[in-house]
Amino acid sequence: MFGLFCYYFMSVIKIQNISKHFGSLKAVDDLSFEVQAGQVFGFLGQNGSGKSTTIRMLLSLIHPTSGQIEIFGKRIEKDREAILEQVGAIIERPDLYPYLSAREHLELFAKVRKQKICEADINATLEKVGLAHRAKDKVQTFSLGMKQRLGIGIALVHNPSLIILDEPTNGLDPQGIADIRQLIQYLAKEEGKTVLVSSHLLSEIEQVAHQILIIHQGKKMVEGVTKELLDPEKRIVQIKTTDDANALKVIAASSFSNYLLPRSEGVYLKIPTREIPLLNESLVKAEVALLGIETKNSLEDYFLQITSNA
Amino acid sequence: MWSLIKVELYKIFSRPRTYIAFGAIAALIVVIQLGLKIDGDAYSSFLMKDINDTLTVDGKVLNGYLICYILLQLLLVHVPLLVALIAADMISGEANLGTLRLLFTTPYSRTRWVLAKFIAASIYTILLLIWLAFLALFVSMWIFGTDDLFLMKSNYVVLIEQNDVLWRYVGAFVFASFALLTVTSLGFLLSSLSSNSIGPIVGTMSVIVFFTILSTLNIPLFTIVKPYLFTTHMNNWKEFFDIQVNANNEAITGSILNIPKIKISLVVLTLHIILFVSASIIIIKQKDILS
């Protein structure tokens, strides 16, 4: 019981000041973060922001220029094999062997694990990723989405405690995306797995992650608990008018001036939800030609706000 | 380690490309055997035309043993090119597919994976050689029968009694396996440097062709480097078919004329294998897997 208690308060991943330079390019620059056990950790950033480079360093595919990586309390460069025994990962694209079937892939990767993986485990994994009906088909006949599912299956077949999913919804249709979201939630809630998931489909991360970290140009922009960062009590709204300059003047002179967000274009406010009707009323009274008030409170808006201010 | 080798072998033999080399060898050998079966007498008369006035040879000159020798002379130059098709693709092919990162995120060191891949490629090479031996020696013995082996060297002839031939072929094939494993390890090294298969395959073939030319040219400048080129030693399987003679110029059964030459060649080839594989391991261990 005490062991289980400790597990849930332990940092599964601890990254301290890692950097990776490719010549003069700083792909990752002095990045530090921790992922707690049993958590779904959302790792966000635009394409080329350094997410995949960081994940590759976590999996020892890339050697960091500096810094330290600990997984399960062990240093990756010293205890690589023991760490990777408990890790399942997909990295970017679902690259597989076109001449092998889905079942053959799982059987091959089961063979290179130290624990015993039986036929039933392979069948269960195929069911879990929705490929049981195509188990015997060669991967060259698979769609991108099916390859992605198989990639996730390979990551899960040995029942790892830490799952690292780099852009897992790439190439999936809306149903496939929803399935992966459910799978991530199931793995964390029902099986107590720790999941690090990176994506640029920010709405997906918003729905599954307990904690998020946003990086931009290899540097940490913001990190925190998803619910706190996306405070439901305060919403970002865009005031749509025919005359933004006049609207800005009216708001600046009102009690809502503290809520104004500095943006080069458009009128944005971060405002308590309960005050939105009052704002609407005051703008109407000031005869601002109002087209609408649009709530901008998704993680994507938040992400764009953070990165555009960088 | 064995599980990694099994995985690599499974992948090698699941690919249609693997069987091209087996098919090519079978096709070449069958064509040559067919040609010699139909027109063999004319061919042996042509071979013997220079010595017919001074020497009378009884028995079946064009027998299975001689056919095998002819086939080996022709094919052991080209088999390395077929070996390169697989060996030079072992790492670069996976880098190109993107599957190298799948392998390197399993709980095994890169060194183990590289060794497993090399051993799997070596098993493929040995199987190719066994296939060559089966077709060139045993099928030829079955089609053409057996007799004493009569070989014409540049300025002398060698006659080996038929009961003294088979072990020499065993030795020659074991030697050839070292030669082909050197090619495998070269292809492997070039494969570790690249992220696509074409470069290492063409590179391996080019190195073999270039070194073979250097090995065969009798220019003083090249003679300095010749002993260190693996291609100089690859053809020394033929030494198993040079025999010692006694004071009466009679062949000594079970003897080899120049055993030290074979030993030196084996050492040089083995050193090349160790060098190429070690270099591959060092390169892969230090490499960032970006594909």
C-alpha cells in the first residue's frame, strides 16, 4: 500500500536542463520538466519546436548535448536497458515493415522483450488497437491510420508502465482520434499507466492531459495543470466589431480595461465568465457596432497566444 | 542475443529481395551446366589444344569436379555483388524505412543489435554459399559424374586423384566463406554510414571492383598496397588445388603446395571483418537516430 502511495508521488520522468544542438541550431534549449506517475502529460509545441527531439533524447535515440534525463529514478545513459524494458513508444510516423503482417510485427517485438508475452497478449493488443480483423494482412495494404494503430500496439504489447506517444493521432480519422483519446484515458485511469503524449492537435491534449507543457523553439513556454491553465472562471474572448479602434477606446475607458490583452490585431480580453453579459451590455450602450463576442478558451487559442507573444 | 538474431533472420527471409541472389545463382549455374553438357567435348578439346601434342589424358576430363572448379572461378567474383544486396541494406534499409528507431527503443544495446544484424547477414551469406556449393559441386557430380581433377595452371598442369578432391572443395568453400564474410562486413560498414540502401550497395560493389583492379594490376606502385587489400586474398581458395610433388615429380596425395599463403589470407580477411564490424558498432553507437 505504501509502495503504491509512493509510486503515485514519484517522478517517472525527470528532465534537468537538457539541450540538443545540431551545429548552430539549438533544437532543445535548457529544458526541464517532470512527469508524475499515473499522469497523462501533454507535450505541446508547433512543428519544429523540439518535441520529437526531446522524446528521442528520452528514448536515447539522440544523445543530449548537455543535461540529465532520469526515468524511473535511473539515469538513461547508465540504465538504458532496464528503463526501456518498462517503456513503450511511438515516435512521429508509424514506420513499419511493409512485408510483414500486423500479427508478425507484434510477435517480432514481443520476442525482443525480456518478459514472456504469450499469444493471448498479442490477441488482446490487436483487439485494443482495433486491428484484430486485419491481423494477417501485410502492412503495405494498411492506411496511415491503421499503421498508426499498429505502432501504438507495438508500444503496448509488453504492458509498459510508461507510454510515450509522439503525435499518436497523425493520419487518423475523427473516429480514430476519438478512439486513441479513449485509449489514453483508459490506460491512465484503468491501468495506472503514465502517458506522455505530444501533439499539435491541441484539442486532443486538452481533453486527456492532467498536466501540459508548451515548448517553442526548443524552450519551455509554460507548464502547469491543464485545469488551472485553462481556468474555466476566466475566458479569453474576442470582441468582433466593425470598428476595433473605437471598441478598444471604449473598453480602455471602462471598468473592463484590466482585462484587455495586448494584441497587434483584434480586441481580446481575459474576463471572468460572469462578466461577459455586462461587457456586452456596456458595449451596446456605448454604441459600438458589435458583430459578436467569441469565446477563445481552447488550448489551441491559449497555445497561439503564448507562442505569438514569444 | 539469439532472439535478436531470430528477429533479423525472420525479416531477411520475409523479403522477396532475399531470394533474388538464390535465384540468380541457380540460373547461372544451370545455364553453364546445360551448355557444358551439350557442348562439353568441344570445350574440353579447346582447353587441351596446347598440350595434346605432349600429353595424353585418359578418362573423363570434363567431370563434376572440373565443372565445379570452372563455376567457382566464374561465380566467386560475382557472388560478392549479390551478398552486398542484403548486407549493405541491413542498417541503412532500416534507417530508410524508419524502423531503426523501433529497434533501438527496445531494451537491448545498439551493440547487440548491430552484432545480431551482422550475424544474421553472415548466416544469409553462408546459406548462399551452401546453395552455391550444392548446385556447383553436388549437382555437377550428379550430372557429369566424377573422375580425377585435371587443372591447367598458367605454366603447369595439376592432376588430383578423385579420392583427394572432395576435402579440397570443403576447404575452398570454408575459405570462400571468409572472403564473402569480408564483403558482408564491408557492406555492413557502409550501411551504418547511410540512411538509404542504394548508396551502400553501390559503394560496396564499387570498392570490390576498384580493389580487384588494384589487386590484379602489376604496377610497382600498387604492389606495395596489394598485400593489404582484401580482394588480393579473396581468390586464394584456389590454393587448395595446388599440390606438392615429390622428388620424382609425383603428386603427394593430401598435400597443399602453399599452406602459409592460405593462412596469411585467412588472417588478413579475418582482420578486415573485425575492423569493419568494430567500426560499424562505433559509428552506430555514436549516431543520433534522426530518421
